[in-house]
Amino acid sequence: MTETSTTVIATHSGTFHADDVFGVGILMGVFPSHRLVRTRKQELIDAADFAVDVGGVWDAAKGRFDHHQRGFDGARPVQLVDGNPVPGVGYASAGLVWSQYGTAYVQAWCTAQGHALDAAAIEQIVRSIDHSLVQYLDIVDTGQGDVSPGIFGLSSLIAQLNTHWLEEKGLDHAAKAQLLETRFREAIAITRKFLDHAISKKVAQLRAMDTVRQAPRLLGGRVLHLQEGGMPWTHVVLNEMPEVMFVIYPDSDGDQYQIKTVPVEAGSFTARMDLPASWAGLRDGELAAVNGVVDSVFCHLNLFIGGARSFEGAVKMAELALADAAAA
């Protein structure tokens, strides 16, 4: 196929699942000029440039991404966990397409959004999306596990878009097929929206890392000052800045500076250093009366975050918190 030709993407007709929705959606993103064919007719499948979740063949070089055929054993590489080999998650069509075209999809998204990322960063995003999203679509579709019970989880929610007998009542075959295709395209749009936002957040995390590394350190290097709020900093601080106890940044409304504790590890509610216990749950004048910072705004009851109206006030709160911990 050439860049100007229309790429024909085939998948099965009838009820759809998250893995065929995802796989087709990826190919649509990589090949904007495309035509969708939902069919089980082998001659139409054979004539398509790509066949997703149908056709009985896995051959990425030929655009074939099915996993239902006898003898299929495609899976992600074996992982070592505590020194022991653990089999990789088996592929469904979502994972098969992502493993082949995930890089192209992420690159196309970044180009469209004006983000210039090197190949290593692109591959990091591809791996992250597979780890956090795609493998779970495969797990559900192949019955390797129940990671989305009830209608919880993307796979189950996508399944809700299929038609049911009451909607199909009175429709002829053509009308029913058209309704299903409309729903299928709705499912693709929803899935790609979630995927694109996941990619966007990962790009933001990667671009933030250098900014966090270059941010000024205060009070002997124990306080990190970020000049923008909402920037992800936890990964860099946890892995590269063991001396940092607090992070100061402007809040989203721009009317105060917040001081945030650093967790001992990602996801933990235990901090390297808490704010002083005497500040817990206090606000405004009550807090100022205790800590002497006249523009104090608040301190959370659980001592993981506080704030002041000015940057100088937030720095003073950090200085007091460090001194309180040293005296304890």
C-alpha cells in the first residue's frame, strides 16, 4: 500500500469486544486514510490490508492479527520476578496490534500535538501503555483473569455499547449491521480518547522530569521549589533526591503556595517528614497563631500538605517544619 492509498481494515461483524475495538482504533490512527470492513467472509478478510481479531492468522508482516486459531501461543516476554521466571501475559488482538503499531501510533500522536520526543522516550511510552492498559484488555478477552468484574473496567464498559434484542427488534439484517457499526465506531472514539489522554499524561511526565531536576533547591537542598503547579514530580524526587523533604509550588488557582511532603515510596501515605503535629487541621489565623507565619492558609489534618499566601510564607513554613523535626 502507498501513503495515498486507502487502507482496508477488516474485523469481524456482530458483537464487538475491547480487543478488536482497540486494535482497529490503533490502525485507524496510524493509517488516517482507511476503510473499515466488518465481516466474517473470508474473501473480504483476505483482500483487506489488515485483519484484526478475525481470519485465523497471526502474521504481523502481512497485517494479520488474530489469536483464535488452534495452536496460537503468542505472549509477552517472560519476566523475572524476585529471580523467578514468570510467563508474560498472553496476547489478544489488542496486544498483537499494539506490539506492532504502538510505536507508530504514539509517534503520530506526538507529531500531531507538536511534541518532539526521541525514540527512547517513544518506546518508554509504548511500554507504559502496554503495562497499564493493553495487557489488561488482553487478559479479559482471553479469560486469563477477571480484572474488570461486573461492568467495571474499560473492557466491560465497551461491551455495554453492543446492541441488545430490544434495540434490534424490527430491524432487518442491514439495519442491524449498520447500528452495530455505528456503535463500534463510537466504541473506537471512546477508547482512543482514553488512550490519547493516557499518552498525553505520559508525555507530560517525561517532559516534566528535566524541569524537576533543574528546579532550585532551598534550605540546604531539603526543599524543592517548582515554579509551576500541577507538575508531576514524585518519580524524580523519590529516585534521585533522597535529601528533599518538602516540595513548594503555586496552587492551581494562583492565590497561594503549597508545601507538600514527600512520600517514602510511590503510593505511600507515609512521608519522609511530616509537617508539625501542632499544625494539624488549623487554618488561617489559628494556624498563624501557632506557627508565626502571618499569611498561613492551612495545614491538612494528616500533615501531608499545607499552604501560605506568599512564596516567602511557604518557605518559612518549610523552615519551621525542618526545625521541628530536628528538635524532635
